[in-house]
Amino acid sequence: MGAKLSGSDEGPISEINIVPFVDIILVVLIIFMVTTPLIMKPSISVNLPDAVSGEQTTPSKFNITITSSGQVMLNGKVSSIKDINERAKEVSSVNPAAQAIISADKAVSHGDVVSVIDAVKSAGIKKFAITIEKN
């Protein structure tokens, strides 16, 4: 299997060397493994309260987030309590069994959370869940 130095040409090369291809694929795999956790970080930073008695809930398309600065977001977009109420009315008219999931930062006052719950419940969504960090 040594290299021939003579000038005889026996025909075309019939084998493909896949070692460089495997090297490139491994480098790409390592790049994806390193960058995926950076991409998958949540876009809204919320420090959830801790609790032991949390239960799993069904995923919802009506997610409300209250940040530590008091900013209210509906499905990742900045909203007001009035906007949440109107959107909750639309959702409850289409699906009476709809559920809202509320994620509030530890630093948010109790009154802000209650006003969001009130807006959701008065619009017709009777089921809601509060997101926690389970211990």
C-alpha cells in the first residue's frame, strides 16, 4: 500500500478519502453543541419564586410574564392589563376551557399579580396557573 514513485498510471482513483469529511463534521457538531445552550436561553429573565408543592400543568397559548420592573408581557410581547383582558376574552370565546399561565418575578408586588389574575378571570378564563421554581 505504499506510494508508487514511478510514472506508470494504472487508472483513475476509485477510493474516496473520507477522513477530512469526518473531521469537518466533528468540528461542526462541536460548534453546535457549544452554541445551542447560548441560543436556548429564555428571552425574558424572570426570577421565579421557590416552592415545594408544584404540579405539572398542560401547556398554554396564553402565557403572561411580569418582570421585576413590573413590565407585563403576553406571549413575549409587552402588553397592558387592558390588552390582556381583551385577548383573554377572545381566547375564552374560542375555548371556554382555556388556561392562562402566569410567571411573575419574586420582586413583583402582590398587587400587580392580583391585577393580572383579575383581568384574566373577569374576561372568562377561569383556570390559571402560577409558574414556580420547584425545589
